[in-house]
Amino acid sequence: MNTGYPLHCIDRLGTWLAILVLLLGLVPHADADLVSVTKSFSPDTIATGGNSTLTIIIQNRPPPGGASNITFTDTYPANLKNAAAPNVVNTCGGSVTAAPNGTSLRLTGGSITGNQSCSVSVSVTSSIAGSYVNSTGTVTSSAGSVGPATATLTVTGAPTAPGGFNAFETGTPAGSTSGVIRTKVAANAFAIDVVALDSAGTAVQAAFAGSVKVELVDATSGVACASHATIRNLGTLAFSAADHGRKTLGSISEPEAWPNVRVRMSYPATGAPSIVACSADALAIRPASFGNLSASDADSASAGTGRTLDNLAASGGVVHRAGRPFSLRATAYNAVGTPTAHYTGNPLASFVSCLLPASACAPGILAAGVWTTSSGTLTSDSATYGEVGAFTMKLVDTAFTAVDAGDGSSIAERQIESAPFGVGRFVPDHFDLATASVPQFRTFNDATCPVRSFTYVGQPFGYVTLPQATIMAKNAGGALTLNYAGPLWKLVPLGTVQTYTVVTGTLDISLLGTPTVTGAGGGKGTMTANPTDELAFVRSSPVAPFLADITLSMSVQDIAENSVSGNGTIDTAVPAQFPDIAFDAGNQIRFGQLVLSNAHGSELLGLPVPIETRYWNGSGFVLNTADFCTQLSAADVALGNWQRDLNSPETTVTLSGRFKAGRGNLRLSAPGAGNSGSVDLCIDLGSDPPGGTHCVAAGAGMSYLQGKWAPGTTWDNDPVARASFGLYRGSRRLIYMREMY
């Protein structure tokens, strides 16, 4: 052909035109690289009658122009079909056709925006075992066409129903048909293995495939497995042939506490189960710990919540009596700090350590008492501690997990406990005293008098041997509180009590001193009467002689704690009794008086003045011939009312020595010639009553010998007499008279 152009020009022109056509996109090209298709089955192996999800994913590739009118038809191989409930999921838009029990999946008019992907899925099934290779048809779209994608679904024969199931720890050896499930902690995640058993229950059914419903159940009722109340549904565990009859169920977490739990397995998982089995081993799900702990009381002898028992000091503060009930409060918590409302255990109160005394401490018996529980809170109003002092304790419960006692669960796994906390301070409940001596009174209160047999009414008498008692600090149960010693010993003399009783008469105890108390350690001590103690029978009017029958009761009180409200005073429950205390030389008591009689004589001679002790014999006063002990001195005699020519000190008093058979040796010296007259004399035995006799001398301190002497009207007047010299002459016929003594 002749174009009029040179041939080389025509060749060059054709080349440039071809390049231009390509640049302008005028030449058709393959678009298959712009769209890709993938296909999968999940799971890729099912048992006959089981379901698998068929998913087709369409991916648009760069450049991001998008794709529309996406269309494909996936025709299944023979015996593979859509499930009765196809459960179609389509993210590609357009229209999907997947009829129930149909044999294909079709998409028309789908689209993808930009560089994105979409998918279509459907549930498929087969009742015939086999290997099903399934390819999609060609996928077409505005971006071009792409060839089919292929996936394989394996359908195994229908599972053989197992003979049963068991559950145990994941660490149980492979091939095991039995094992244990150890104690678990509420709200702590754990795992177990579920195993399918053959019909004999002696081997694992390794070929089992199917879904099993798993539950935690409450086995405390003891009824059949199928009737146990459900605690928690753990969901469905799907076995496949690849599991070889054993599969792990993890992330189990039960927030509540249960003492007797079993794992229940039901097959099939849906509908009416043909097999229901419980784990051969039971487990406990325990609280993680006890918290929110407190000890309290209403007062030192009663339980309650009015006062917190957290006094850890040796002095002051709230105290509680050893052996008396107090209250404990606690809460059972799970692993995330939530109360376990279902916990109904009975924890023990465990003694941890002594705080008081700091050394040589004797731990007491600690008991938690009887617990009640409500919403995880534990309450006991009958807790007791049997010793004195302060201590740390904790709550411990291993009984709640008793179902795991024989399955290898360690104490650490099984035990619920609290952190230690301090409780105090405890004091004795009471004191018991026992006699430690045989006391004896001193007759006439004069050990130097050689002949003694009685004591006068009103005459003070003391002890030859002092009463002494052993003090024993005890708890409410009567056991000795050994720690009541050292800084915890609080008894002081002010807290001692002496109680005297008599059969006859009334005792004057005003001359008693304060006893001493001394700690001896080990909860014991001594109480000893004051060495200066004296007693006397009250003297008001004459009484016939009687035998003294005096009983002493010794007791103590711990008054160191009563400044704090509710503490009270710790008293004596059993005092030391000293009945019918003996006298060293006779226990007769006589009402006596000193009698002073008038005397007359010559001024040239010394004058004896009659003086004697008398006692009331029931009808009158008679000479006290048993009195060999009374002693008076001249200083006890007062002279006054000098008459006529007799003046002081023209006559003086002589009086000394003990009375003999009730009589003394009182004499006045001869005043001498020209000193006739009289003088009154009195014995100052004690204080003078108003309106009575008035006698002032050194004072004999023998008010018990005063009498009803005029002008007095009561039995507390000093005796008075008059001595006359040269006033009363004898007969004028008398030639000579000599007085013989």
C-alpha cells in the first residue's frame, strides 16, 4: 500500500500510536488480580449431624476503586447441605440465597467499597461421613472475575455415646479415669479436666466427640447427682476426636463459698441428656480469708459490742474477766474482697502469742464459742479466754473444707484464716482465799502475866499468831490465773477486807490496822493481818461471863480497774475463814470494874486504901479472884479536895505490881503530926464523861475497869474514894493499938 509516506515513517507512527492507546487504557486487560476469594470450614471436622460454618471472603485489591455486582454460586458436593437453621451472615450486601437443607449458597449484586473485604457465611451439615471437597463457582464483579476457592470439610461417623464422665485436676496423669479436685478459693480462677469414660468406666473413650454441659453443683444434700442444686453453669465443652476423650475447662471462677461441690456433666449438652454424671471427688470452695475482726464486750463480765477489747497496756483501760463470755465479729471474704454470704462455718479461735505479760507468759485456753452467720458476717457472743493479760489470736477454719481432707489438699490450701490481731486486757474473774496460819489471841493481852484465864469486856486484845491467808486469782471456771503477777498484780492493802463475827457480844474493830498483801507469783499471794491489830468487846452495861467465839473472814478486792466504766471491782468468791479463834490462856470474857474504898487512919501512920477488881457474875459484882494481871502505878492516882490541916504534898501515893487475886496495894504515906485532915483520891482509868467523875492523872488506859460511880450514870466513870488522917479516934478506953499488915 502506497500512503505517500516513507515506510520508516509509517513504522515509527505505529509504535507511538500503540503507546498512546496503552496510556489511554484503550486496550482491554485482565482484572482478575483486582479481586481475591478465600474459603474455609470451621470447624473443619465434625461428627455426622454436627454443624460447621462455611465462610467465603472476597478481598478487593489495589488500586482502591471498589467492586460491585459481586456474584457467585457455591454448589455443594453430594450429601453436604445447609443446616436446618442456616444462620446466614452477609457483609457483602446484595442478595444471599441459602435455603434450609439446601445444597448451595448464592450471592448476587454484592459490592465492596475501596480496598476492603466482605464475607458470606452459612451453617452446613451432613449426615453421611466422608471428606467433602467444596469449591465455589467463578466469582464475578465489576472489577473482573476470579476462579473458584476450595476448602475441605471432614465428617466423621456419629459419636459413640460414652459410658460416663469424670472430672479432676488438670495435672492428673494422662489416661486416668479418676482423680481428685483439691480445695479452691472463692473468686480465684481454676481449671479442671473432663474425661469421657467407656461403658465400663475403666478406660478413657478416646474417640468421643460431642458437646457436654458442665456445671458446679451443691452436693451437701446427698441426693442423686441429677438432683443436686446448680451453683453455676460453666457452659458447654465441645469434644472433638482430636481431644482423645479428655478436655480442659479453664477460667472457672465461683465467687461464693461452698463446703461440698461436685462437677456435673450432662450429655448431650442440649435437650434431654442421656448421661448425667458427677465428679467422683468433691471439692470445697472456701473463702480466701477472714477480715473485719473485732473483740468486744458489754462490761467486764458480759458479751456485747459496747466496748472494744483492744487494751494491750498493763495498766488502765478496758478489762475483761478471764473465763467470762465476750464477743467476736469477723467477715469471710473471697479473693477479690467481697463477703462470701454462703459461708456458714465455725472457725476456731487460735492463740498466736502473748503480749502481756511480756515474759514467762502462760497461754490461756481460748475458745471462739458458738458462731452465727449472716451474709458472710460471723458473730459469737460466747467466746472466752482463761488467763490474765493480752494476746494475739487469729481465726482458723479447716472444718469447712473437710470434704478435701483426704484428697491431697494441703493445710495451706484448705485452711481459712485471719491475720493475727490483739485482744486484751484480761483480769481475774475472782479471788479465792485459803487459810495459811492458825491464829491465836492473847488472853488479857499480856503475855508476861504468869496467871491468865480471862479478858475483860472492853479490854483490847491482840494476836499471839497473826491470821494469814493465801490469795489465789482465778478465772470464771475456778482455774488459777498464772499470769496475775508482776505488773499485772493489782492488789493493794486498801483492797483488803477483814470481817469479824461473834456468837456473844459485839466486837469493837476500831483498833484494827490495815493488812498487808504480797504477790508470790503464779497467780498467788498472801494477805496478813496487821501486827498491831487489837479487838475488844463493846462495853456498855454489865453482862455475865461468856466464852469468846470469834470468827474472822479475810477477803480482797482488786480496785485498780474500777475507774473505767464497766470494769467493776474484782471481788473474793471464797474468803479465808478462821472460825472460833483460840486464846492462848483462856477465852472467858468478864465484865469488870475497879473498886476504890474509903480509908481512915492516924496521921502518924501510912494508910492502906482498899482497891480491888470485881466482875459481874450475872447478879452482882464480886471480887475477881482470877485477876493476877491488872497493874496500876502511883502516876495513875490523882489526889484532890484537901481538907483541914492536910495539904499537898504531906501524903503521897504508893502503888505498884500486879494485883493478887483481884486486890492491889494502894497506900498513902503518913502526913505526920499536926497534919490531920482528908483528901479525895481517884484512879484515872480513861476519859471522863460529861457530868461524871473528873479524874486527871497520867492515865492507866483501862476504861474497861470504869464503873457507874457518882455522879455519873453510865459505866464509864473513874472510881473515887476519901482518905482521912487523924479525924476519927478510937475508944478513950483503948490503952494501945497496933495495926498489923
